[in-house]
Amino acid sequence: MAASERARELALAAAEAAADKKAQDIVIFDVADQLVITDIFLLASGSNERQVLAIVDAIEERLLSLPEKARPA
């Protein structure tokens, strides 16, 4: 069973927020078939700790600004 439409929507919003903060190597994995606790993993990297913290903040802000708010785990 593939990830839900809502999970894909959240992952894309998070990936866009990460890209806005110049995250590198952004990858979205659909793990709905392998794991019970989540549908999607989003991986992204930054060049230093400060950038990574900015990426995290941007993702949280983007997900909280959606019509149906969400918080990343």
C-alpha cells in the first residue's frame, strides 16, 4: 500500500521548504509498505549545523501554515 495523499502532500511541502533554505540531496522515500509508524521519510542535508537548523525551522513553519496544520515527527 502506497503512502496516503496527505502524506505525499506534507512531504512535498516539507521538501519545498527545505529547498528554499538551500538544502541539498533532498530525497523522499515512500516507506508505507515497510513501516507501520510512518508513510514517508524525507532526507535532506545542509552544509553546516546552522543551515540544518534553518531547514528544520522552515519545514516546521511550512507545515504549520498549511490549512490542516501538521507537525513533523
